[in-house]
Amino acid sequence: MGDEAPGVVVPRRVMGYTDRISYRPGDTVALHVSTAAASWRGELVRLSALEIPSAGVRRRIENVPGAAPVAARGIDQPTATGSYARFDGVPPIGQGGLLVAFALLPTTPGDPALGPQVAIAHAADGTGWWVGLGPDGRACVGVCTTAGPVSLAVGEPLAAGCWVEVRAAIPGRPGERLRIEVTPAGTVASNRFVRPPGGTATASAVLGARVVPAAGPLLWGCRSLGAGGRPELGFDGRVENPVIVADASATGPRARLAEHPAVVAAWDLGADIGPEGIAATTRVTDASGRGHHGVTAHHPHRAVTASGWSGEVTDARFAPDAYAAIHFHRDDLTDCGWVSQGGIALPPDLRSGVYAARLTADDGTEDLVPVFVGPPEGSATAPLLLVLPTNSYLAYANDHVGVDSPRTQVWSQMVPTLDDFELFRDAHRELGLSLYEAHGDGSPVFYSSWRRPILTMRERVYDHNAPVWQFTGDMQIVDWLDRTGRAFDIATDADVHREGAALLSRYAAVMTGSHPEYATGRMLDAYEEYASTGGRLLYLGGNGMYWVTAFDPCDEQVIEIRRWGGTQAWCAEPGEYHLSFTGEPGGIWRFRGRAPQKTFGVGFVAAGNPGASAGYRRATDDPRVAWVFDGVLNASGARGFGRHGVSGGAAGLEIDSASPQLGTSPDAVVLATSVGHGDDMLEARENFNMTSRILGGARNPRVRSDLVLVPRAGGGAVFSTGSIAFAGALCDPGGETPVGRLLGNVIDRFLSDTPVLDP
């Protein structure tokens, strides 16, 4: 779990994660647990509701007696962050020495808090050699000789974000020269700055003793791997196509060195890029024929621009040589690597639903780790399916935006509510970042993984976005379904991506969660096919089906995005808009011709804080849809509803509207429209081409949430709420809300054989 920051909080005694996103009855849930306590116990519980103090909702949990608990001794498991590439079996230095040549782009050179950084090394336990940056940011080569370590720096400190060619000659015999050369490289497009022409800087020194050969792996991105696999002297920046020749006197450009008779390895990062992106996502190919291929750890950035990128081609699939680089970060993490000490066997007759592994330390402290259980494979055990937006959970996983960003506090117009749990999450950055943050070197976070404790999926007092958000928001839907006695199965985004419309077609109706923001192309295809072939779909969220998302083709627990063109926390660097996992363009689906209005009737239009939420006003008296409002508008002549909710109103946080220009069907019926948003509800940036003083809801008619019903062919239909806050208006421990009554009307009609439009 890592050391505590001094004086922050008392550490949580137990914390864990599971081995995958979703399960079926009969599966075993492997538990990866870390605790400073002497022992821990894990048991399966069913989650029906999480506590929401501001709404008076109490936690409701049921024990699952058919699932045997697991117990184990406590292990305080370390978490090692930092990406790297590992190459086993590379021959150590011989009497002929070595020439190491590659292009290097550092991103944090000379940072006094980081010290020296190693880009490539074959060194461990006082042996071998390394090339990287000294503490002052100058390029360095270091060796371990029989007389002790020797290092040699060259030239001026390197500029952050600019390419250089590095060449290090490491002698194999005493009395020969250790030499390092650095030459400015790159193009106007690939470098951060335009630099004046410069020559090669050279430094050399005679070694008085021989270099001690290293027996361990050759590494990129760090010097060696310490206890628990922790990268030592990690590197922030990019490496391009290293070549190693077993001849320190070899000369010529890297392309010629790759054909040298004594070549040890000539890695080609562009060779891994194919028509569908990087299919073998952890592979690094040795193109020399020597077979020294490598594997990466913690998903360093791939499909990023290399030194020769000119800006003329922005898709790595069509110019792999221009993307033959890899970007390492000291804070990359896609697998905590904790040992699993046991698991919980799910009973074969377990009901589909939201469960948790309740981990309890011997002092009574606990952690509730969500476990999503679908029905038996190929079957449905209820007429209704709830698809939990697990990609969105991953995107927001462990985000620190509420603490790190003063702008967020201004936007939310409130001081962050930080209890001990939130402070613990802030202190433990080793548990990984969200897709809303930047790495320590300023580059955006592309990848997020399930293989870590995701503390944003725990019951908590408040979120910087709203009283409930993401998983806690979706638990309001689960709570409402349970309270109203509606049987339902659950699935996850990963399930829909994997199984497609075949999964959805087993159900009379399918509903989404409150914020299904991150969709793959397969997911969009599945929803469209389902709705167009008689399925009935309920979209219960806002800002949904927005960002182009991809799963790692080799590891379903990891997703990738590249932000551009939308309302966004960051923007991908120039030329890096395509996903490495698939090669497809990233950004928002709207700019791929897949605006959500085409399938769901509505699409993202505005976002605001809870104070900007509002209620709805009925927008139509069409008798064909009067059934939607049965029991909703009780007062004579009343047309408004949904003014109250956990997040201030049923229409809020992030909202969607109908737009014929973006694909809302002419057959769609706008049932209700939100009214009363203030200027804190701001229009999405992709909706306007020039800046304006009238972006807020008080004077902008485009800032609204539309409740929409779209009849589809074959008896199919889509009902869309167009609001994240809609789920929060379902919660009322004292009884049914108007919003709950309306949703119940829609679900009941969708589960029946009755047409969605009355005669």
C-alpha cells in the first residue's frame, strides 16, 4: 500500500481489487488484498443501496450464505509504479565493447525532485551500463567497472520535449575510451521548440578497469528493477528505435548500424503498428533477426510521434516509422501486481446483480470491493437488463481532480468535502491516475486499468462533481429497481463489447446507467442493432456514448482514449489522435459520424454544477404518449416535475438534448424539456464555433435536457432521459417520486407487448 504521507491520515487497514470486471455464477472471484493487519477475511454480500447521507438513503446489504468466505494472513503489498520495457537474454558486454544508439526525448530533464533518469540500461547490483540523464539534465552514460562506478555527462542540459540522437560507446577492455555523443534531432513538428542548428557534443574518458557484465534483463525506462518490481531511476520521456552493436568502434546512422555484422539488437517500434493498431500491445519487436523481442509493463504510451514526424500524416497506421517511439512515465500503472491469496466461489445459482467482496481486517475496518455478476452464459434470468458503464468507472478511477484543480472548485462553487477516505486517496497516488489527469511530466493519461483498488467506486460522503457520481449514481438505479420489485439482470460495458447485440437480444428491454460516457464501436453497433430489430432501449443518463474508447485486445481489463474535439480535461498532442489499441481515430463519436442522437435521440449539450440542475416541463399533449405521464402530474393543469433530487433536480450535472441536425429521428417525440437552468449550466464547446457571452442556461435555449421517446421498426423503441442527475431524482426513502413514476410507466410499457405509441 505504500508509505503514508506524514501527518495525513491513519492508513486504511485493508484494501483490495478483483481479477476482472465481470463474473458469472460458478466463477471464482480472485481477491488481491493488501493490509497492515495480521489477517483479513473476505465474504460475498449483495449490494442493494449505498448510503447517501444528503438524501437519507441508508446502505442495504444482504449476506450471501451460499458463498463460502475466505481468510488469509495480512500482507502489506507494495505498489510499484513506472512503465518500462524488459528484454531477457540480451548478451552482456564482451571484449569488443558495445555501441548503443537511439533517439531520446526527455520530458522532465533536470528536475531536482527526480534526480538522474535512465532511458536504457543493462545493469543490476553493481554491474553493467546505462544511458540516460544526469541530475542536471545532461545526457549521461554510466558503467560499473571492477574499480567502481564511472559516469560521463556531455554538453548542455537537454530541452524538455525536444529530440536528440544519443550514441554511447562502451569499451570492453581497460585503457579504452568511454564515449558519449549527443546531436540535436527531430523536426519542427516533432519538437516542442524550434532550436537553432547545433553540432554534436562529445565527451570521453579512458576507463582504468573493465566493465563488469550484467547478467539481468536489459531495460528501457529505468536502470533496474528493485524490490517488488519497482523501477529504479525511472525515466519520463520517449525512446526511439535503439540499436546495440557488439563493437564499440562501429559508426554510421542507426539504419546502417542495424545491418552491422555484430548487431546485437535493432528494435523497431514502428514494426508493431499494423492496420488495426498495435495488436500485440506489450510487444517490442527486434528487427535484427537476433530474436531479442521485449515486453512492456504498465502500458507506456505507444503510437506516439517519433523524431521524424513531419505533421503531414497523423495516423500511425500509414506512417509507422514516424511513430516508432515509446513514451515512459514514472507514474504509469496498469497492474498493482498484488498477490492473490484466495478467492470467493460464486454459487452456481447466484442471482445476477451487484455484489461486493466485503474485506474485513482483524481490527474491524473494511473495504467493499464491487463484484458484478451477470446471468449464466447465454441466458437471461429477467426480462430487463441494466448495463453498468464500467468504462466510465475506469475513466474516472481514482481521480484527484477535486483536490488538484482550483478550477474545479470554482466551477462547483464549493469547498471540497474531504474526509479521511478522500485524503487517503489523495495521498496514495501510487494506485494510479484517472483519464482526467496528466502524468507528472504533463502528458495526458491514455490508459486505465481494473487491476488496482478503484477508490472512486467506494461508498463516500461526497464527490467533487456531485453528491453521487458514476458507480454511486448507478446504485441509485439499482436501489430503485429493488425497491419497486422489478427483476433485472446486469451486464457491463465489457460484456456488451464482447457479446454485442446477441447479449442484448435476450431481453425485452435494456437500460443504461447514469453516465455511459465511454463507448467502443462494437458497443454502439450492439445498441443500434438491438433497437433497430425490435429491442426496447432506455438511456438513463447524460453525456453518454461520447468518447471513442478501446479495450486492449490482449487484456480486457485496460481501456484507452485519446481526447480531442470535445468538452475535455485535456487534448491529445498533435498527431496523436488515433488509439494505439485499434488504430481508429479517437475523440468524440460525433466527429466519426456516430453522434448519439442517431441511436438514442439525444446527445451531450451542456454541463454544470449541482446548483445548475433543474426540473422538467411536459412538452407535448400528443395522446399517443399520454401514458408516459400517468400519475406523474397530479395537480390540475400542472406540467412541471422533477425539481428535486440528490443533485438538485432531475435535469442536471451533464445534460443531452434532441437535435435533428445531428441525427434525432423525425419520428422522435420530445416528451419534456428542462426549464430553469442558470448560467452555471454551460453549453458544450463542440456545439459552437466562436466564443460567446451567452453560453449559460439562463439565456441560451440550446442548454436544455430533453426527455425523448423514439419509436423504431419492428416494435422497438428508445427512451432517453438526457441527464446524469435523473437517477438522483429516483431516490426518496419516504415513497415514490414523480420521476420514479414516469420511469416505471416507461419500463412497464417497454416490457409489455403493447406498442409504444397509443392509437
